[in-house]
Amino acid sequence: MVPEEEAQDRGEHSSSQLSKLREYQQYHPSLTCVMEGKDIEDWSCCPSPWTSFQSSCYFISTGIQENCSVMGADLVVINTREEQDFIIQNLKRNSSYFLGLSDPGGRRHWQWVDQTPYNENVTFWHSGEPNNLDERCAIINFRSSEEWGWNDIHCHVPQKSICKMKKIYI
């Protein structure tokens, strides 16, 4: 490309970035963006005050029963030990938080909200959990004897939430 074409291409890219940014700001008025990689075009953003980890953004609710879908997100799906460790750094020990994991039929067929396959090798249940077929939702909570872990619970019991969404790339 000749220099004029490169400058024009950068201008068009900047214009599309700005357009994309305005679209997201309809739902999230404030975004925090960081440059990833060496290229000026590689920006990843999370809504403020969400927290960034790997390719996702996380929101830890401070109130009861925050609705993740209203914010363009789902209840959290935890896929790795590293993700679990990251999340628990931001939680309050005296609170419990809904996960995006449920057992709708009460038959111990756990399902993630985003249809990620449930992998029994990547679960963090407290010992003895899940323990009640009538408890069809899952939370993460702190137990002094075991630290942080998952517990099955009745879905109607009010809890805080952890929301997760993909990072916004502009």
C-alpha cells in the first residue's frame, strides 16, 4: 500500500471503531479499554466497573438478584481453576453468589446457561455437595473449613450474582 492508502485505511478503521464503540455505549455508557498486542487496532474493552480476565468481563453484584441479561451478559460459567481463582479474589466471604449452573429436572444433569458441556473434572463443589435433588441452582460461597466452593441451593432463595460477558473488541 502507498502511504495515502494506508492513511485512508486507518481512517476508515478508526471510523468503524468509533461506530462500534457508540453502539456498545448505548448499553454500557462507560467502557474501560486496553490495547492488546502491538497493533493500535487491537483494543479490548469491558464495561465500567466490570473486571477483565482473559477474554471475558465479570460483574460481581453488590445487590440481591441482579439481572445479568439486562446488562447483555449471563450468569457466570466457570471453565477452569484459574477462572475460579480469579473470581473468588473479588467476592465477599459473607455473601453467596449465583452461578450459571442449574439442574432443571432435579436428576443431577447439571447444565450451564451458555450450553457449555458440564465437565465433572472441572467442578469446585464443597465436599458433600450437591446434596439435595430439590436444590436445582448453584452458588459459590465461603465455608471456613473448606474455603470457596459450590453448593446446590433452591433457586428462589435470593442471592447475589456473578455476571460474565465476552470482552468487546474494537
